[in-house]
Amino acid sequence: MKDTRFAVLLAILAAALSPTNLAANDSAASVAAGGIQLKRESRITMKSEKLFISRDKVRVEYEFLNETPQDITTEVAFPIPEYKLEFDAAEPFFNDFRLWIEGSELKYSVEVKALVNGADLAPLLAKYNIDAASFGHFDVGDNHSDEFAKLPPAAKDELVRAGLFQVDGEETVPVWHVLKTYHWTQIFPAGKILHVRHEYTPMAGFNFLHAEDLNDAARKAKIEEARRKLSAGKDPQSDKYELEGLTYLDDRLSSACIEPSLARAIAARINARKADPKAVQNYNVYVGATWVDYILTTANSWKTPIGDFELTVEKPASNNSSGAPVLTSFCWEGPVEKLDATHFVARAHDFVPKDELHVFFFDTF
């Protein structure tokens, strides 16, 4: 039976904006050599999960039930999948994660890996007091890291040789990937519900869109043309970046479940901008797409299914600069309820996540 997928339209049928990196459900974990390892914890059921997503905040509330007659003590992890330095994004690099257990805020541990070709070089960065998670507090605007800049030449050379930094013209930029895991030891009382809540500011993806970018066939054609240009070898570096960018955008938009009516609404906005001489003069004839990703499937490390799952998506009523309504779209197998002009809710009972969640926001500047 074919899955039914719903894209939520905010403005026409209803109608957000906010590097791409996913954040995940809490997962049972064990502390092992080499880092936090997720494991299956089938004795504990996730009775409910309430997930709230906006462009500026992700908040999750859980109710866990230990179904056994004994207390269970286990390491719980909140893994942040790999991310790299994005030059069109700023911090926070997930640095405002907060956790509450039974209403009381809890301290946690953080493991950070700095990956270069699969090897963790965080100890080498720590040797020189370089913060791995923030890429040495790299300032994207100034294209500069004070932590790296103050090092002696020999230390800089060692970090470049190790592949952690790369010389780019007059600047030297961080190129490692970060793998961050928040974790804590948790006691699940026998036969009782445990309430867990956490929240953080998401790192969201962003891209400007042409009208044709919303058409699957047109996007594929652009990718094929970029492949032909790369094969011709006239400007391999530039063509490589172009192909990577187009492929990445295609992957993201393919997971947006954009319905035809929403695509037409976005295209109409772009065409209206093209008819505006002032917009054309300022090269502002695009729609901005922002997306927040969330990993749902890590919930399957607990005893499945999730008893009751609820997703709330919040969008701004309009863009602050243009005043235009904001549009949003996400995939969901089932009905989506419009609570008001800015909130949409999707629910499921006995829910076993099979796919990750990608919430898109479309904005006119």
C-alpha cells in the first residue's frame, strides 16, 4: 500500500526560516572504549514523546516506563551526528543543550570527537587548547580563529600536516568534522514513569531557491549538466563545488514533500520578485529555504513502539523584513492538524519511526 505523505502549507493552505545537521532522539547507550556506543534497551518503553520544532528551538518531552520489577541504571546518550564548519552559518554548534529529569535541571557529560578521515584527532587539538566543537571558536565573519592564530609556527604546521587545518589563500581554516555526544547516567525506577525533557537551538540548513529548483526533473537536469561540465575539466574545482551543492540541495528538497500547490505558490513569489525592478536591481529574486532536521529513528533503541507521539511545528507569521507570510513543508504519514495560524500538529499512536524528519521553511526577503 502506498504511503500517504502530507506537506503542510502555511499561507495558501496555511504558511519559517532558520548548517545541516541532525539532532536526535535520546537513545540508550553504554560507555565503551572508543566513545559512547548506542545499544538496545528493550526493558524500557517510551510511553510518549512530544516533539516541538521551530526554526529557533527544538524541545522534546518524554515519558519512559521501566516495565521490570527492578530499577534499571543505564547510560543515556543524545548524539549529534557529524557536522563541519559551514561558512554561511554561525554558532551555536549545539552548545546550549539543556536537560531536565522530573522537572529538575541535570548536569551531563559531553564527548567531542574531531574526525579527519575517520580518525579522532581531538586529543591533538586539546594539546594546543583548540576547542574542537566550535572549530577553535572560528569566526565565520572574519574567517579567523584566534586560538589557532596565537600558536607558534611549529604547532600550526603540525595541525596542518595532521589534516585538521587547511591553508586557503591567506587564511588557515578548520576542516575536521565534529561528532558530539551528550550523555548521563540515568536510573529508571521499577514500574514507574520517568519524565525527561531537553531543548536546544538547532543548526539549520539554508539555500536560496530558483523557481525551477522546486521541480524534481529540473533539479535532475541541472545536476546532469553540472556533471557534464565537471567531465569537460575546464574548471574542475569550481565545477566540483557546483555539483556538490546541487546534489546536496536535491537531496534536501527531495525530503521536503513539497506539494504542487506549495511549489506553485513559491514560484509565484519568485516570479513576482522578477517583475519588481528594485528586486531585480538588488538581485533579490529568490526565495530562501531553511530546514531543521531531526533524527527520529534513535527512539527505536528503546522498546518499541512509542505509545503516543506528537509533533508540533511552529512558524513565524511573516518575515520581519518583507512582511510576506512564511511557508513550511514536512513529510508525515497521516493527518496534520492546523491549531492556529502558526502551529501545526501531527500525532501517531504505537509509532515506530522509519524515517528522519526534515521541516522546511520558505521565506521571501
